[in-house]
Amino acid sequence: MNYDPGQKFFDEMFTSSGELRPHYEGVRKYLEQLGLPEFSRRTELLDVAFRNQGITFTVYGDNQGTERTFPFDPVPRIIPAGEWAHLEAGLTQRVRALNAFLNDIYHEGQILADGVIPSELVYTSAHFRREVHGLNVPQGIYTHIVGTDLIRDEKGEYLVLEDNLRSPSGVSYLLSNRDAMRRIYPGMFEGQGVRSVQHYATALLALLQSMSPREDGTVVVLTPGMYNSAYFEHAYLAQQMGVELVEGRDLFVDGGRVWMRTTGGRQQVDVIYRRVDDDFLDPLAFRADSALGVAGLVEVYRQGRVAIANAIGTGVADDKAVYAYVPEMIRYYLNEKPLLNNVPTYLGWNPDHLAYMVEHAAELVFKGVGEAGGYGMLIGPAATRQEVAEYVEKVKAAPREFIAQPVVGLSRHPTFYSDTDAFEPAHIDLRPYILVGPDHVTIVPGGLTRVALRRGSLVVNSSQGGGSKDTWVLDHDGPLPSAAMSQLLGGNKGLAPGQSQSQSQSQSQSLGGQTQSQSQFQGGFGAVPLGLDSSQPERREALAGEAQVNAYEQSHEETGQPPELTGGAAPEAQAQAQHSYQQQLEKTELAHSDAAKSPLEVEMEAQDAVHPPLIEPFDRKEND
């Protein structure tokens, strides 16, 4: 069976000449050993497991039914340590600047007064909330939970597609994906050095508790209810943190405080992790017809007697028009060069940009500035003339509400299609999850890799036919150390007398030796040098630390005149730009004893070493 990476798009697993990228060596060896029939059988088991566990999402306005099992592809997306160090540094830089921006515009507004960002753009945003202007939020943090969407263009460069700062969703699927993979493909992880994601719920709870105005305060998750598209996630996170999942009708305000109705009487609530939009949070402050919120909540919030994550009003910073100015925020507030570039963006409110958008509509991707989930998009090259013409009329009628970006081929990844029992390339993106605390930023190693399962589609959103993959971040840069490879393919064979498999795995995960020829890779700023000996855990940690420091140092280097802000550059300049666009439950990674393993897990492990090769040599074909 051949897999053709092609040459038009960047392939995550293979180069354009068909050579395997070093950090995928372990997974490929495992798949070859497992065999296609067994791999296909286990993929079917994954679908059953997701359905039985109720891992679902909701599609609005679909006459075939709203609730669906979340599609999942079991070929993991892998990020080596050096690439991840670069991403961590860039994402940390970005959320620091965004929080500074939100604190500024809701107080002095200095960045607006200095003309760095047009005041009109901020004050006309539908998500700017005058009701909380001047309010001092707990710890000075507005965006405690952030989900930033990253894509990789044809050259392999990571670009920020958008920031999700209100109630970013999807982390439950990330955790559930990892749990399912460990149960159905237990041998795939052996000795690979995959960093854990199991600490997310613990870290989230600690962050929420730190916001409480009282010691040992009560934390709740506020959901719109069971018909919300992300209800599975709301219930899942509440269960994992051990806190109450509540709806607006479960809470009330009395005596200047927020209370929760319980069977034992009322209980004061101190921190609300809200998964309800601003408009519906408080019918006395926002939409009077809302039945999802709590009357009087905003007044208690203003008095500092309840904390809300994320803060009210954060939506102005994930307005897709404001997004274009994030690089300027980084330069303004941090005096640093952005480590992660934006996708070039045209703004409808700018007359010059609007003229270009209208003239080149058939070549661009249009988005509503306040839309999410893939709704309200127009992909010009895939649309009919009539669809383009109708959409352009909407843009002309309300130009402030639209942006446009050039079409970029998202990177692709081998994906298993059960209808053909074949591996085919599918476009992917990445949403890392970032927890912002008063003293540090925590980023879950990896994130949710979304995959466009409709062949040829660039849209990865689940509402538009997309699915997801497990995302691995390695503690090395590949290839898989020889000791770990022996363990992966041969179980306990080759262990020293008296050495346990867990000891061997621990040692092999700490190995990261590289040859000089492997020192070039898509690492960017912050890449760990691969030519150095990193066989000791202490040395590896030092290298990772140095990589992050170097990333920040490089952001301060003078490299000539900085590029103009994407959102403000002339259309002609943007047209010539070389950038391109577009785009679970880790319940606890149980270290089961053999006696504690389920029959399915015992069977999976027993069969991991008895199947014929899955993938033949990868002969590249010229056609893509």
C-alpha cells in the first residue's frame, strides 16, 4: 500500500520526495508490525468506544439529526521537541500581549490614543462591552483559557489563523482521544517519549481556584444546557475537576452574592467557568430575553464578589478584524518581534482593502468577524459565480463585519479512510490550549489536531465534516532511540537481567541522540540543536530551556525594518507577500497491572506483535 505525500502541500509525516520525517519512525514501525486488517478492526472499535461513551458534538440546523459521534482518525500527528519549544514561546508571547491589550482598552486605552490600533475598530466590535469598562478583573487576567488555531503553510511555517478567547472548545476531545488511543493501541506508545496531557483538568481547577475572592471558594461550570454543541465538554470538564455543572436556573443573586441551589440548601459560588456568551450571561445587563444567565450577575462581578473565566468582554480581542493587529500589540506592549506570524488579512472596513476583496472575491476566503465553527465562510475558488456575487453584496452592505484572506493549502497528514481501507492525505490544523495564570502560562503539550475528512476539503471544523487526531509532543526530536525501538518491536527482549520493561521504557524515553545530518528540520525559533548529545534527562531539559530562551532572544534581534501590520498594509503589498493561508478523556493515564487491565486491553497488547506489515515502501507519485 502506497501513500503519496505529493508536492503541492506540506506533509507532516513525509517529505515531498517520500522520505519519512525522523520523529515518525516509531509510529511507522508500529503500524507496519500491526498490519492493515488489525488496524482497520481497531479503528472500528474506536468508533464504538466513542459512541458508547457519548463523545459527541452538535450540528445546528441539520435535518439528519443534531447530535453526532465526534469523528476520529487514529494515525497520530506528532510534533518533535524543538518545534514545540518554538510554538510554546510564540503562544506565550501572544497571550501576554492579548491580555495587556484587553486590560488597556478597558482602562486607559493608551494603544488607541497612540494610534497603533484604530479606535473605531475596537469600539464598533460587537463584543466590546462598555458595561465592564474600568472594572478590575481578578489578577489582572482577562483570558484564563485560550485556544489559538495554528495552521502550517506549503513551506511548513506555522501561522496563527485565529485566537479563541471567549469560551474555546475542544479540549475534552483532546483528552478523550488520548485515552482512547492508549486503550485501543497500547503498544503504539511504548518507548516513544510522548508527553502527557493528563494534568489539564488539575491545572484548570487550580487556576480557577486561584481566582476566588474567598479562600477555598466554590467553583462551578456554567453551561447553556444539553442542547449546546459543546455540552459533552461542559459535563466532562466538570466531572474531571470534581465541581458542579450548573445552568443559569441553578444560580441566583441575593445579598450581593451569587448562590447555587442544592438539595442541602443554598451555597455561595465564588468562581464561574462560563461556557455562555456575554450576551446571555445576565438579562439585566445584556439581552433581556436571555433565560440562560443569572439576573444581577454583572453587578456582583463588578463588586469583586464573584470571578468569571474568561472575563466578560474578551470577545473584542478575538474579533477577526482585531486579530490582524496582534503582531502590533506584541511590538507595542512587549517590545518584541512576533515569533508566530499571522495569516495575511484584508479588512472590509478599510476602503482600499474592500476594493481588493470585491475585485478578487473568487480567489479569497471570506469570514464574518464574529463567526465561529466554520459558519458564514465563503471559499472563493470552491464557490459558484452566483454564490460569490451574493456574498460580495453582503460584504458591501456591512464591510466592518467581514475579512478576507488568501487561500492557503493547510498541511496534510496520512489519514485512514475505512471506505477504501487506505491511507490518504487530509488537511489539518492545530488548536493548542493555553492556561494563563498570574505567575506562569501552562500549555498542554500538543492540542487538538482537527482534520478535514471530506476529501479535498480545507475546512476542518466538525460542523463542516471535520474530525480530529491524537496529537503527540515528543520529549526528543527523533528518530526513535534504538533502545526504545527494540522495546517497541520486541517487548521485553533484550532487557538486561533484572531490568523491568518500565525501567527500560523510562531510560529509552530519555534518549534523543541525533546524527549531524538530522540537525535540519522545521523548527524555527526555539529549536533544540539536534547535533548535541541529549542522552541524559538533565541535558535534555537544559536544551529545551535554552531553546525557549533563544526564542525570546531572537525576537529582540534587529533584522531590519519590521514588516507592516498585515491589517494595515496596502492590498498590492499583501498580494505580493510570500505568506499563505488557511486552513479525551485523559482520565488519568492508568498504569494498569495485568490483573487490572480490561479484556480488550489484554487482547490489544497480545496482538500488537503478531501481524504482517501495514505499509509497503512509500513510492512517491508525481500527480497530487
